[in-house]
Amino acid sequence: MNQTEIEQIGEELYFVAASPVSRRLRTQAELLAQTDVPLLIRGEPGSGKSTAAHLIHSLSIRSSFPFVKVSCAALTADSLESELFGYEHAAINGRTESKPGKIEQCTKGTILLHNFEVLPNSVQVRLLKLLQTREFVRCGGQSQIRADVRIMATACADLEQAVTEGRLLEDLYCRLSVFELDIPPLRERREEIPLLLGHFMNRLTRRYGVPAPSFSNALLEACQQYSWSGNLRQLEIFVKRFLVFGDETVALEELRSQPLAEASGDGRNGDSIGFGQNNAHRADEKSSLKSLVRHAKGEAERYAITQALEETHWNRKAAARLLSISYRALLYKIQEYQLFPHDGFPFRGRGGLANGNH
């Protein structure tokens, strides 16, 4: 593994570079860390935009101060506004109750607006004023508050089209896009896949205290030939399934023959969240294999839905957007898998592996 790099930038957070593309990205991140202006990070879902933002923060003079990520798709307009800017309101006893928002809590640090393209107009206006004046007012308040925070934003949508259609303020887009960082998809850095497979597997086996299955040359080659439209997120889920179920035959079948639309979970295949197929034991009969595959796919689908719901604090519309399926389809899946708020998903497999929340 010559000229490879695995850089830890936080607890359970790493930047992996084993290709010219990623090494160039690492150099760009180091340069951007020397500035203190807003930054727009663009890339496909699951490509590592948040990790890149965290890397830049860790290399900057703000590294000893907070790094806060806010998922814009996970909150309603009112909740997002008070979450970012805080609020003030009169209490029954006549006193003023106030709560600082993430921007105040992140003083001298960096705040990342994840999927900022879904920001409602009211929040866009407030954010634009903050970028223009470095000041803001809490929701319901009157006093101007000085903000010392670096603002980063990530996006995977066509922002130029959003501006044209009036969904994104042009002035806000211009101020955020003075400096841009484009995160390449995994298919443009295929030479990193063997390192990433080993990296994800090592992390998971350390976490669960179980031995790691080996990747055969055939499986490594199939992984490098596959188009990972879900990028790093999809690859890590694939590794987790392989660790739990340990069936290379089905893993190879998935990578070599499964339609890309189903594998990527983009919702184009009957609103199925197709993170792939696997099973617990090798089956000799074709019919048994198909049955096991369907069962394992359901486990992976249930896990993916649970993760999205937890990330969005059970905002089902936001979770549907993250999963790229319809809201109605998500409600059906929640009922089908009997999911409930705050219930952890027991990720069970061989060796007593459980509680695989990530």
C-alpha cells in the first residue's frame, strides 16, 4: 500500500486517500483550511462531503473549537430557524426566556449546514444577513449578536437550477460559492476500494470484537468493477453485511448481476431501498438461495430505514428524502417492519454480533 494515507480527524472519523484524486483533494483541503471564508462543498450523496468539511476544520486555526453539523433536511422551517439562531420569548412570570442556537454554541468554531439547498426562504434570508454583517438576531429577539463562526455548506443538488427556479437566493449562493470544493464519487477513485474495504472491516471488527473475514481476489475485483452510486456510504453498508452474513457467493452475485438502480437505493425500482442482498448461510438449491437473499435484503432495508429515521429524529418526510423514496412508501415500510421511535435496531448475525448502530 504505497502512497496511501488513512488520517484520523475525529472519533471514529477518518480521511482515506489512496489515489491521485483524493491526494489532490487533501491538498485542496489544506489550502482551504488557511482561509476563514464561507465554503461550499459539492458531491454526490454518500461521497464524503461531511468528512471533507471536518478535515478542513481540523486543519484550521479553529480546530480547537467546536465543529457542529446541522442536517437541514431533518428539521421543519421553524425548528431549523430556532436551532440555528436561537430564540427569545416572554415567560409567564414576565421574564424573558432565551436559548442560544447552534451558531452561538459554535463560537470560534465551524458550523456545517448539511444539504443546505433545502433551507426554507426565511432561513436563507437570515443566513444571508449573517454572511453580510457577521451579526444576527435570535428568533423573537431584538438585540444584534456578533457571530464568530466559519460557515460551510454541503449540497448534492443542482444549485444553479435552484437559483433559476427561485428556490435558492442568488445572493446567498454567490456568497457561499466563492470557494467550492468538489468531492469526487467513488467510481473516479476505484484504486482506493481495496484500502477502504480493509479500513471499514478493521473498524467494524474492532468495534464488535469478532474476527474479520478475508476478501478474496475475486471479491476485490468485483468491488472495483462495480459502480458504487451510493459511494462510501453504500460501500460501508456492503462491508457490514459481509461481516455479519459472511457469504461471498451472494456478495459476488450482487456485485456482478444486480441492477444498479436497485443497488444504489435511488428509489427507481418500486420505491425499494436496494442496498443489496446477502444471507446467513450458503444454500445449494437456487430456490433456497433466493429465499435467503430476500430475507437478508429485508434486514439491510430495515437497517437503512432505521438509520435514516434516527438521523432525522423521526421526521418521516426528511427520512424519505434521505432514502430517495416516496413518503407513502416509507410509511408502508415503517408499518411493515413495525418500527417505533427510539427503538434501536438490533443488527444481529453470526458470532452474537448485535447493536450495530453507526
